[in-house]
Amino acid sequence: MHRPVFRSVEMDDQRAPIVIVVLGPPGAGKGTQSSMLASLLGIPHISVGSLLRSYARDENEVGLCLRGVMALGNLVPDTLVLDVLATRISEPDCARGAILDGFPRTLGQVELFERGSLKSPCHSDSSTEKLVAIHLRVQNSTIVGRLSGRRICSRCSATYHLETHPPRVKGECDFDGSALTIREDDRKTTVLKRLRLYEQQTLPILSHYAERASLLEVDGEQPRENIAQEIVTAIQSMLRIFIPSPKNVQSTLEDNL
Ligand code: AP5
């Protein structure tokens, strides 16, 4: 099995890789916020759910297994998730880190991820990656409304909401004009099951990050723009990095949300 390794940045670039872990229940806005943060930080947004959905389309044993597990709202086995993620992380665009949307989701995944070491063999100890885990807190009643109105582009996976973030043309993606679809696991009974699994399997991870002083708690009930601004401000102070001036943050938000 592959191990997740964030490769070294260019030899003349001493900046440590940045890893942002985005946690929260289904529909909390992980994908929405991750996509915006990726633009601001200049590191890729890796949605583990989207990666798994792309493997699920394959007509092979893995694809068949993933389709069955995901349609029912169950969690994919840890080793398979780590394998898929490791393959993605080994791509050159992850040299400076990544935004991990929806990973880790179990204590087992935390352990595998940390045991695999995020450091590249090229990195000295002083350039260990900087990690922040963001927890988007949202009530269950909000989640059901968000997921029942969610629509996804069938080609590029851009996310919309029928009421709060509709496409410019009904049923069509703003970016490529492809048809918008409903995710199979957004049916109400499946959403309730995903929520139960989140509470059982993923919530315990929060204390792990809190103990490492890496946890950022965010009220995910606010408007998208306010959440994004709050995250950017907090990340700057937690990681001691500079992210664009407020004006640039605002224009990036307008381009992405
Ligand atoms: P995944 O695709 O990651 O699903 P999820 O975690 O359930 O999260 P969602 O994608 O449903 O929601 P989100 O939080 O990204 O919200 P979004 O921004 O879209 O995983 C799917 C499946 O893959 C899992 O069930 C599992 O089977 C498998 N899997 C994935 N990772 C795994 C792992 N690590 N281990 C094992 N299995 C794994 O927003 C939702 C809606 O709300 C949108 O319509 C959006 O426009 C709207 N919205 C967003 N923010 C706001 C806001 N502030 N105000 C109003 N509306 C908003």
C-alpha cells in the first residue's frame, strides 16, 4: 500500500507544506469552503468523496465495491481510502500541501495518515508540514435542507443549491453548461445514516486535533462569505502565514462562491 507523502517544495523554497483538514457532517459546507481556500492558498482541494466517486465509475471490482458502499451512505474501508488518497497526493501539484476535504473520517485513518508520515524524505525536521483541522459546526436540521436542495455538475462537480446558490441557467452548470444532477446518497434516509456514522466515527477525531492545538472550530451556519473570511483570518494567525490582503480575499470569494 502507498503511504501519503507530501513531497518537498522546490529546493530554493523553504516554505513548509500546508495541510488543511476540513471536517464536518455531510452538507456542512466542506466542499464549498475547501474550494475557496484552495484558490486563496494556492494548494489543491482534494475531495476524497469526489475521488472515490470517480473510482466508483470504473467497471471493475473496486468500482463495484465503491458503488455499493457509497450508495448506502456507508464509509469506504480505511485502507482503500488511504490508497486512493496517496495516489492523488503523489502528484506534483501537492508539493506545497493540500486541502483535504472529508479526510480523515475515522481514528483508524488518523493513525494510518500520521504513521505514513507527511514529510518527504527530502525535508529536514525543521520543515515539517503545518496542519490545521477545521471543524464546520452545523445543526442536523440545516443539513437536511442543504442536501435536499444540492445539485452537482455532472462534468466538473461544481456544487449549487436550488435556493441559496442557484446556477445562472436552470439545470446547467455555470462553468461548462453540463447538466446538474442529484447525488444518489442525498436521499433523506441515506443522509440520516451518513449523519449517524459521522457522529459515531468522525466526531471522536475532533479531540485528537484539539489536543494538538490544531483545531479551528467554525460556525458553519453563517453565510458562505463570512465563514470563508473567518477561516482565512484564523489560519493566518495559527500558521503564521500571509494570505492575500482583505481586498484580494473578497475578490477571490466573489469568483468562487
Ligand atoms: P463526501 O462527498 O465527502 O460527502 P460528505 O462528507 O457527506 O459531505 P458532502 O459532500 O455531502 O457535503 P459538504 O460538507 O462538502 O457540503 P457542500 O459544500 O457540498 O463523501 C461521500 C461518501 O464518500 C461518504 O458517504 C463515504 O461513503 C465516502 N467517503 C468519503 N470520504 C471518506 C473517508 N475519508 N473515509 C471513508 N469513506 C469516505 O454543501 C452542501 C450544500 O449546502 C450545497 O448545496 C451548498 O451550496 C450549500 N451550502 C454550503 N455552505 C453553505 C452555507 N454557508 N449556507 C447555505 N448553504 C450552504
